[in-house]
Amino acid sequence: MPLYICNARKGTLDEASRASIAEAITNIHCSVTGAPADFVHAVFFEDAPQFPLEDKTLFVRGTIRKGRTDEQKDQIAGLIRAALAEHGDTDAQETNALIRETPASWVLEGGEIMPEPGEEAEWFAAQEARRAGEGSHH
Amino acid sequence: MINCTCIVQEGQTPDLRKGEMLNLLNRFASASFGQEAQTAWVPVAPGHGFTAGKPSTSSVVSITSNEPLNPERRESLLRELVALWTDETGCTVDEVVAVISDPTTQR
């Protein structure tokens, strides 16, 4: 978490544009929030009914940890729309991005409850210790 | 019914296990919330999933509870869910993100 789900009209995005948008979303989220890149997931679909495009060509629904300001969420959405337009070779009017929040305590990732924003260092230290322990058993 | 969404990496969870996963989620929802799961199974095509901007094998399983949960119960259920998922799919804990939300909180 965060999880960014991108839905596109069929044929809009190719492999390179998906990779570019995933990288842009990661950079945008990290630069606006200060969160580590390793948390940022992005998945891509074409004409997926679960994530309605409505009248748009490209749509991103981001679910992020609760605790960001409205200004940060608006900034993320605006920058993602610009990235969709640039890398999807689409007019900005044809894009949409919505950001919603989930409490960190509702999410288990890497086998542990997600940390609150700003409390990531201890969480990563615990993750590294776990992986080191797993590695020592092999 | 308990709403559940599984965003899974195509090929990581073989199709033959999809039915088993749906049954498993049904049993989990019935035991945890007293209702069966209504699951949306959303496969991610190869090359369509990224973490930190790089190709990823992570899957997401998201469940909405039918009542607000206290932190201890939620964490216990999340750990049970991830254990079921990793046991059944062979994924590691680094490849699954689990979410259990309270009802009617998302716009």
C-alpha cells in the first residue's frame, strides 16, 4: 500500500507506456508524501468493469494510507493525470485520477501491519531482520 | 455476503487453484463474519503489475467486514488470511497484501 489501479481503454497503453506510468506514479507518490518506493504498487487493466472508465480513456484509482492532507491528495491526483496524459499520449481531459484512504492498521503487507505515515523506518528494520532470519535458515 | 476482491498475478495462482481459493475465502468469511464471501477475482496480466516502478508479483486480497473490528481482532484475521493465502498459493508473505476494511467507510 499504496495501491494504484490504472484502467485504460483497450489499446491505449503498450508495455513501455505502462512501465513509464508505473515509474511516474511511484515518483509522484514518494515525492509528495515522503513514503518509500517499495510500498508503491501499480497494476494495469484494459476495459475492466470493476474500475469504470465512464467517459475517460485512462483512469487511476489510488488507495493510500490515511493521514495525508487534502492538499497532498489533490496534488497526487493532478500530477498523475498529467503523467497519464504524457505517457499515454492522451489529452488531459481524457484522464481521471481519484485518491481514497485506508487506515494503515487495516493492511498487512510483508507479513506485518503497515506502519503509520512517518513511522516506516522501524517497520523496514523489522522486515530486514525477518528476511535475514529466513535467509539464515536456508 | 462479505465483499472480497482478489487482484492476482495471472500465472502465479494457477487457474486450477482459483476454485480452491474461492472456497477457502468462503470458509474464511463464514467462520470470521458469519456470511459467505462474494468474490471478484481480478487477474493481472503478465507485465501489468509493478512495485516501486519495477515488475512485481504481488497480489492483493481485500475484504470488507460486516461490522467494525477492534485492532486485535483485525490483525488476527489479517494474519489468518495471509497464512491461508500463502499456504494455498505458495506465495511468500512478501507477495501478498491483505486488507480488511470496516463497512461503509469508502466513498
